[in-house]
Amino acid sequence: MQFWRNDEKESTFYDELIPKEDLIPVNWEADGKSNQVSADYHLEHLPPATRLTVQLCVKNNFYVGRPSDPVSFQTPEGGISSSYR
């Protein structure tokens, strides 16, 4: 997962490696109908009242895939008391 403060990508870029164990439930089994997995991940300790952009890349033993389309969001004022999805 890569994220940064809007309009400040070069100075605020952060790259966070998320192990698959943190995304896929331990008891998850393929249903044979789809090769897609849906998962939640909580970004914590984000700066308050800040416009951020996030994108995802999939990494395996051989390469890092093309990043997803970037998504922008605004964190609330007053600090972060809980995590964000």
C-alpha cells in the first residue's frame, strides 16, 4: 500500500508492506467461482484534517504489479481516534 499527502507526493510518500496474512482470513477457502479476494485493512495514525491519496500494488516472489488507480480521501479534524478503511 502506498499513500501520500495530496500535492506533496515526493516529500510525504509512504510505502507500507502488508502481509497477506493480515488481509485474508485464516479460514478463507476459494469458492471456485472467482479469483478475486475482498479484504479490509485499517490505516492507522493518519494526520488529522489532511487530504491523502492511496494506491495498492500486488507483490509476489518475482515482481511488483502495476499500481491500482489512486483514491483520495480526507481525514477528519481533531486527530484520529480510530482507524480508517
